[in-house]
Amino acid sequence: MGLRSLRMGSSAIALVLSGSVACADVTAEQVWTDFKGYLEGFGYTVNGTEQTASDGLTVSGLTMTMAIPDDGGTASLAMDSMTFTELGDGRVRVTMPDRVPMAITATPPDGQGEDITMTMDYAQKGFDLVVSGDPDNFVYTYSAAEMAFVLNSLSMGDVPMDIRDARMTVTDLAGNSASTGTELRQIVQTMTAGALSYVLDIVNPEDPTGVVDVTGSIENLSFDGTASLPADIDTSDMPAALKAGFAVSGGYTYENGTSEFAITGQGQSFEGNTSSEAGNLTMRLDSTSMLYSGEATGVAMNYAGTDIPLPITLTMGQAGFNMLMPIGQTEDPTDFGLGLTLGDVAVSDMIWGMIDPAGQLPRDPATIQIDLAGKARLTQDIMDEQAMMAASSPFGEIHALTVNALTLAIAGARLSGAGDFTFDNADMTTFPGMPRPQGALDLQLTGGNSLLDTLVAMGLLPEEQAMGARMMLGLFARPGSGPDSLTSRIEITPDGQLLANGQRLR
């Protein structure tokens, strides 16, 4: 199933959970009217029979159906009833059934492949949603002992998948969502949960005698986020939505993440488990830029299988990434960034023994770190697929690049560096095909010669190749302040010269 199908289906689910509506007063009729209007703004067709009472109203036979854009299929939800009860103190309680059936049919673009059909249930225990606030600022407070999404069936064409168990469950859920505005609705949300767990237990599609069994969980989950939603938003036309003011930002944190998996079939097996002490993920999207970043600490991984000669055990003190990139056409350069950190990576002595049975190499944990930032300008909106396909020239310009951190540490050797560069996009001839850079990168290497000596002694590196590496280091580096230490400054001057420690290379 494509991301478009998931996105269309999830918009209604998110609304059910957050209750984000904007009303002139907290009455049952107004909450329902805006609830319906909100869904219709996302492209859903909403039908149901309204029955009023002295303390509110009930909508029975409620159905919500959406046609997925580009003939991508349909997504639908159905409820026996939904009740809006006025509590007499300016608040409204929204009550839903314990089980809500959902169905999605996804059609591959241009008829390439078979339809995918899926049915699932949204189930809850002890769910409570109360609307409060004032006509300009409604607050939706909710809690639940348990919420679950249960996959009942999944078919590709006429072939059903044998699902033994597939579900995601959240327990001890609590949160609130505040909504203001109508033409451009502003939503602020917070949520906490005691635990989130998932199970996927299916018969291996490639071998009916095998299984795919995956389980996992995280604890102490928390989420904070904001959103700006234009009226009648069409998320299938993201460039237009962003120009109209659509924006989202948020992130979550968790503790004690674990997962296990086992895949068998066709005489093969692959199994393993992972864990992390804590982690986080942050996302932001608006008309100018997109940001993703995440980190996990205390990571451990264990893998074994038929085609793996020995068990693999790997630990990391830190694993993280970040990506910031402009997405909209701008007149002035805007920020971008890219980062990757794999810190304190250690493998088992069994794996070290395959490489270094005599224990000659230092077995200190390894670290890889790259942290880049800069300025760039886009000449095309990269969210506009048609404009990107029609572009016949580069759609962006790089104006500045900063190397905040560059680290590679392994087997007792450590390379680190930092630097700054600017780029002249009016000069594409000094360095043919690219804007002329100017700036410098400073590098430090410790333990390099000792590592070369050890590799030669182990027979892993021929002496002549080690000598060639030392000669290369002599061209680009000079002795540092400590033992087995080298430094190097790689510089590009305004007139296009390339220098290494002041010695001209170009």
C-alpha cells in the first residue's frame, strides 16, 4: 500500500484522537457540524443520521469515505454511532463505539500491479474525550486505558495473506489538543503514553511452511506538536497546501525500546533482537524547509541466521541523524544541514577474533561522526513534481558549507576535522562544472602510523602499500604536537589555488 493511502486514512484517525475542531460555542450541534466540515475539507464524504436530544445529539450509521487522489483507491471508516453530550457546564463529551471498522483499497498508479485491500479495526478501552474552552480556543482533553489498531485482512489482488496476529497497542494514553482559527487552523497537541507495543505474526508469503514474526515495544512515550491547517486542505497537492500555509512540526521521546524478529522459510532462517535505552525523533515541514532528526542511546543489536557464519553482536552508545533542507523556491540562501553519528560502536570478541585472532589491534569502540551545515538557494520547488521533471538545469545553488565536525576513530587511530567554505555561483569555470569554493579544512590524525605498523605486522597490509600511504601523508600533513600526531590544513584561495599546509597542489 502506498504512502498516499496511509496518509488519507490516517487523517481521519488523527482527527478522532485529537478532536481538533473550531466552534463558535461548545454545544453538541456545533462540535458535530465542525467535525463533519473538517473531514469534508480533507476530501471525505460524511454520511449519518442525526438524532437530537435535550442534552446533545447522536449520529448513527456514520460513514466516512475518501477517494484517494490519482485514482489510487478508497479509504473508509464506519461507526454504529457517535454521541455528543452536553455536560451542562460548557463542555461536551464525545463518545465513540469500542470498535471502529476501517477499510482501504489501494490501486497502483497506471494499473501497474494488483490492487491491495486491507481491513482493520480501531479498538479502545476506557476512552474519554471532553471538549472545553471558549469560542476562540477549544481544548480537547482525552485519555484511554488502551487503544489498538488490529489488522484483520490484507490481500494483493485475489491472494489473501495469512495473518495470525497483527496489531499496534497503546496503553495509559493521555493528551490534549488546542485549536484556534478557521481559515488557517492552528493546533497545539501534547500526548503521553505508558507503553506502545506491536505484533506482526504472518505466514511467510514466499513459503507457507515459514513465518514472519516481529514484536516490539517502547515505554514512557511522549509527543508534542503543532500544525497549521488551511481550510479545504488537499494534501495530494502538497505545493499548493504549503503555499496556503500548511505546516507541521513535532517530536516524540521514548525509553526502553525493544524488538525481536524471526523469519523462516525455504529452508532458511534469520532472527535477532534490538534494544535502546532512550530515543527521540523530530520532524518539521513548512513552505521553506523540511527537518528530520533522531537519536537513540544505549543501542544493542544481535543477529543470527542460516547464512550468517557466527552470531553478530553490536552495541552503540549513540546513533543519530539529522537532515535539514530547503524545499521551496527562494530569492535568498537558506539553511541546510546533514549529520550522522555512530558513537562508541563495539562488536563482540568473537567477531574481532576473526579479524585479529592474536589481539594486536586496539579494540576500543569506534566512532563515526559527520556534521555539516550551510546555506543554499533553490530555483525550483522540489515538492512540485511537474516543475522538477521539466527543469533542464540544476535546481539549486550552494552558497556556504561548514564542517562542524568530522570524526573517524577506529582501532586506536583517530581522524578529526572542521572547516568553512563559501561558493561563488557566478564562477563556474575556475573549477569546471561547479561554483568556485573558497575556505579551509583543518584535519588532525593521531595513531595513524601505529595502525599502519600493526596492519603490516598482521600481514593485512603489504609493506609497499604502507610506505605509499606514509608518503601520501607526508605530502598533505605535517607533524603535530603529540606523539604519532599529524595535522593538515587544506585551503582553497580566492584565485582558485589548492594548498596543503601552504604548499600549492593546484
